[in-house]
Amino acid sequence: MTAEVPARAVPGMRGPDVGRERDGARPTLVWDVLRDVVAARAAQSGRAALDIVDVGGGTGGFAVPFAALGHHVTVVDPSPDALAAARRRAAEMRVTLTEVQGEADGLDSLVGVDAADLVICHSVLEYVDSPAAAMAAIARVLRPGATVSVLAANVVSAVLQRALAGRYEQARRLLDGEGGDAGLPRRFTLAGLTALIESAGLRAGDAHGIRVFAGLLPAAGADQGTAAELRALEEAAAAYPPLRDIAARLHVLGHR
Ligand SMILES: C[S@@+](CC[C@H](N)C(=O)[O-])C[C@H]1O[C@@H](n2cnc3c(N)ncnc32)[C@H](O)[C@@H]1O
């Protein structure tokens, strides 16, 4: 794997555009958490350039910024269109990604066992055939001491959103696990994500809630006058358990 890093790409690097919310709520939390994870791993391993696998990496919103920081990044995705978009984004930043077409549950056969310092699995478990099989494959890819970053949609937020909109039947069906919205992606609870990580033999680490209030109030943040206040509130709520647990999306680390 290679990552050409133009020197100018690193200073001032502000992280991925992906996840930047219209309302400005916690646009960089996940990036900040992962940058700290990577820095700690680099210090602990004595290797400045780490091996990072972005499974279901889509258009490279996280992969490209990490490649620009000098890491060896592999994007695995079943979609040729997503891989092509990631390649274009990488070219624009003048970095190189390794692209592999394939699915999460075959990750170890695609990139190797004990091959990664960090696996990014963002907004992907919602779509895979079996989250447990995907997480087991991710665990096999992690080196000892390595980390998986999991970001997934929260069913609790979806239930609250529907109830607040007066869609009580849909909310109850979601709560009962009946898939209140047929055809829409799978959703998780924090407990469910934690159990998934631990069932794969990993230790669940820090968890954050992304878009606690903005997830419930679609208009939140539209008022530029209060956007900074909302951002500060989201910042405080992200790691405050009762509020974190109802966020639109849940970010959980798993460590081998
Ligand atoms: C919502 S996008 C998320 C993209 C990116 N991770 C992000 O956070 O922006 C979901 C991605 O998962 C990919 N995907 C779908 N099924 C998958 C599977 N079984 N294994 C791996 N990736 C899959 C899709 O092609 C798509 O690129």
C-alpha cells in the first residue's frame, strides 16, 4: 500500500467533509476522536505511517484525509462507483489509496489477517447482510492493540423523531424491532453496538452521540444566530450518557 503525501496537504488539514452537518452540529467529532486514536497508535507502535482500512469507505471522505496525513489507506467497498469516486477525491488531493472491491464479511480475505492498525466502519453495518459476520471479519483484520471505529444509525433517535412528528404507530413498530420503515437501513442501540463489538472478541471503548438535538429538531441550526450555541450544546451532550444514547448516530470504538 502506498500513500503519496504532498507536504502542503498536511498543515492545516481539517479533516473530512463527510459528516459535516448542515446545522453544524459536531461536524468534526469523529475526525477528532480518530485523529487521537491514530496518534496514540503511532506513538505506541513507533510507526508514523499506519495501515488503515476503510470498509464501506464510500467516496473516501475519511480515507483521503488520512492518506493525506501519510497513512497507508485501503478502501474496501462493493460499489465500483464508490471506489471510482474515492479515486477521484484522492487524485484531487494528490494522494494514493489502495482500492479493493468487496464486502465487509470477507474483509480478512481481502486485506489479510492482522493487517490493520485502524478499521473505519462508518454507516455500513446498516446495510450488510450480517453485522455479526462483518464485525467478526473486522476483528480478524485488526492487529493486537488496534482499533475499529463504528458509526451507525440509532434506533432510539428514529423512534423519538417519529413520535415527535405524531407518527406513533411507526414509532412503536420501530421500537418493537418490526422495521417501522420497510426497506430502510437497519438501526442499532448503543447496547446493541457494544454487544456486537464484544461478541467479536473486542473491547468496547469510548462512545459518543452524534447529533443529539439536531437529530430530533430538523430546524435546529438553521438560525445562524444560535448555531454556535447548538454546536456547544451538542459538544457537551455527545459524551453525556443519557443524551448520547438518543443521538441520531452512535460512534463507538472497539479495541483488540
Ligand atoms: C452510507 S455509505 C457510507 C460511506 C462512508 N463509510 C461514509 O461514512 O460516508 C454506505 C457504504 O457501504 C457500502 N456497502 C454496502 N454494502 C456493503 C457491504 N456488504 N460491505 C461493505 N460495504 C458495503 C456502500 O457501497 C456504501 O459505499
